[in-house]
Amino acid sequence: MSKIIDIIDKDSHANLNQYNKNVLDTPSIVFIENKVKSNLSRIINLKTGSNPRILFALKPLTFLGFLRFVPRYLDGFAASSLFEATLARELIGDGGIVNFTTPGLRPSEVDQIFGLCDYVSFNSLNQVAWYLNPTIQKIKYGLRVNPGISFVKDQRYNPSREASKLGVPLAQLVSALSNGAHTQLEHISGLHFHNNCDSTDLSQLLKTVKQIELHISDFLSKLEWINLGGGYIFQEAASLDPLYEAVDLLQKKYALEVFIEPGAAIVRDAGYIVSSVLDIFESDGKTIAVLDTTVNHMPEVFEYQYEPDVIGHVEGGKYKYILAGCSCLAGDVFGEYTFNEPLEVGSRVVFSGMGAYTLVKANMFNGINLPTIYSLREDGELVLEKQFTYEDFASRCGVETHDLA
């Protein structure tokens, strides 16, 4: 089998000529600096056609090795919790933007969040009534609206699913505006919506904007800004024209400051999980290869029951394996894969497309350690960013290591 760094090199076009290719702990996650910067550059090019303000949505990745680049390229961060907002402000300083929205706004955290953020979009009319404070001049208050248009078939991650918790239903907002029951809406200066997931069809974004305009055009004319959310892989879209048309409509007709919030689209293909084979054996006519990683390091594999991409897998390959994780969970299985070369104990197996929703969701079920984090720099140097220890596990269990001495 090719050395693991050679495999990643071939897949990522990274320059690794000067690197000692034999040193890499597993399980690990490797972030490719060139890919991160390339994705950020493609996203920033959106400004050429429409000039929206661009924020990185923190929810798919909070790894410092990537986040340190964001202030050089984008306008700020989008956060959905106090911890995310705190991290965003620490990274961006006083000069950048922190935008905030959550369905679970905690009363005990409101003051801290307001102190950290520039834009706060309330998720419900209750949140508006309870927490909007017009005397706080530094915050621009917004309202998350559910446009009622659904483009996502899998209801598990459809923001506009029936009885969604995410945003005020458009019809409910129309009613509130018409009957004047929520007088504090006069202090709302912006709207936020997010109603898609991993879409490359930007005509869906334009349809959503036109749906909102159709129902609340008078309200739009009184606002200062609008956040179009994320859920789109902008750099892979067949055409950017619908995005430009949507932004142009909002800017020219309503004089709105327009935001977009890409997240996973920027980081997904920049991350690789590298694992080693611990054991190989036969079971009911199948060959099982147990890895030193687990679905608990990439929980969306288990949540959404999909088979992640593995470098070296080929259809019709000579050697077939069920790749399984090392936990005691029976369903800790990645899928069945075939290779042109046989696996052995100690062979490296590389999962690609692991830059998003891995580290932020990974857990220590069974006491299995989290992947070691590396950055592969532009000059080919592999840098150890974080190695987790027993102390990390013990602290989550409420144990201080000196308690066990």
C-alpha cells in the first residue's frame, strides 16, 4: 500500500516533497491548508458578482488551524451558541462581525451573547417579546423566518420540515404584522432565513427570496439587512446568476445589506480521517477489517446511514472488506469496500470529505480517544495541532487525575 501521506498528496495536490512521510499517528484527522485557502478564495469571489457580506458558519468546524484564516478572507462568523459566539469574538476581534441565532436562547446567557454579537436574529416571536432590548444600541436585531419552501427530501435535516422549530412561519409573521400584536417588531432591522442543505441549485435561493418578497414586501422596505443563510455549495453551483439576481433585487429594490453563511462547503473536502487496520478476520463469508477509528469519530455516518468515501476503493476491486469501527457498538460499520491491493494489519485506510461535522460531533464513547489533529501546511510540513489524552476523557467524566492517585 502507498504511504498514507502519498495518498493524501495525490488526492489533494499538496506539496509534500520536503516532508518525512513515515510519521503520522492514527486515528487522526488531517486538514489540508491549500484546500482550505482555495475554498475560501472561491467563496470570496462571490463578491465579484454581487458583493454580499460573507460569514463562516461555525457549526461544521471549530478547529483553530482553519479558523485562523477566516478573518483574512471573510467578514466574520455565524454562531449558534454562547461558546461559538465567544470563540468567534476571540478570533475576529473588534473589527469583524459576529452574527447569532438559535432556537434555544437561554435567559442566563442573553446578556453575554448580546455583549459579544453584532447581529442577533430571534427564532420566534416569543424570543422577540422576551429578549429584545431597544436600549442596546450596538446590536442589530433580526428575526429568523421560515419561508415555508422545502427543497430537502430527508426530513432529518430539512429546516423547512412540517412543524419546524427553525424560524417564524412566514404566514405567522404576516399575521403579526397585520394585526400589530407584536409592537416590538418595529425594532427589528433584519431578517434571517436558512432553508436548504448541500444544494448546488441557486435557483432555489432565488425562489425563496421571491417567496418572502411576495408576502412581506412592505416589511422588507423598512429593514436594513437580510441574511440568506447557508445550505448551498456555492463554488459547485452550475450557475451563480440566481444568487446575483437575488442579491441585486434585495440591494437595489430594498437597499438591504445582504449576508450569506457558507459553512460545510468551505471545509468538507479539506479534511481526511486516517486510520489503521487493527484486525482482519472472516465472519459469515465476509472479511472484516477492524479499524482504530469509529463511527463515533464521524457521527453523521451513523446518523444518516451513508457510506463515507475511502481513498483507494474501486468498484470491482479484487479484495473486498467490511470496514468496521473499533467500538463495541454492533452498528459501528462504515460499509463494504473493495481495493486492488489487500489490506493487512497496520495498513492505513483514509476517509475523505471529513472536514465538516466530524470534530464538532466526535465523542469518546467506550473511552476511545478522539483523532489526533494535524495540519498539512502549504510548504508540505505536517504540523501536530492537538493530541488528546486520558485527562481529556477523565475531565468529561468529572474526574481530576489527582483524584485517582
